[in-house]
Amino acid sequence: MISGWLIKIVLGIAAIGFGIVELGSPLIAQAQADDSAHTVADAAALAVQFNFTEEALQASCQQTAAAQAVELLACGLSGSNQVSVTVRKEARSYLLKNFEQTRKFYVVDKSATAQRI
């Protein structure tokens, strides 16, 4: 026979786990998006290292962004030799992403640049 205290413990553990996922996923998404932005920028800079074409740059950015599971917002050459990239990643959320006040925490945009050698 299951006691009332056991049900309360199980529900408490489930509520704590839910809170950890809801509040921790934006932090994880921030780190993942930052890492992905740098990876995409580095790969694009390497791809157009010796022979720059806009098509090669965009193709490299798209391919690496897809492999990193992020949405590519911008990819281009800024300045004389810098590749500039902006990516977007959505954090996992079951509840708080549905509210207008907290939605901005669950959609993460990160930018990175890489020097073209």
C-alpha cells in the first residue's frame, strides 16, 4: 500500500526536476549557441581561406549550422578578413516559453567572428 508521504515525495521530486529543466535550459542553450557560432565562423573562415566566393561562404555557413543544429541568421565577410556569423538556438521549455514575458529567455541569438588567414 502506497502511503501519502511517498506520493508527496515523488511529486516533490518531479516538481524539482521540472523546475531544473525549465530554468536551466536557457543557460545550456546560451552555451551551446555560443559554441556553435564560433564553430560556424571558424569553419567558414577556413573554407574561404584561399579562394573567397560568396557562394562558398554561404554554403559553408549553412552546412556547419545544420550540423550544429542551429538556425543561421547571418553570415558574411565583415571588414577585410573577418567572417561574421549570427546563429539562433531555441531552449527546451514546456511551460515558460509560452508566456510573452519569458519567451525572450528561450530564444538565444549569438554572434561570432573568425579571422580569415
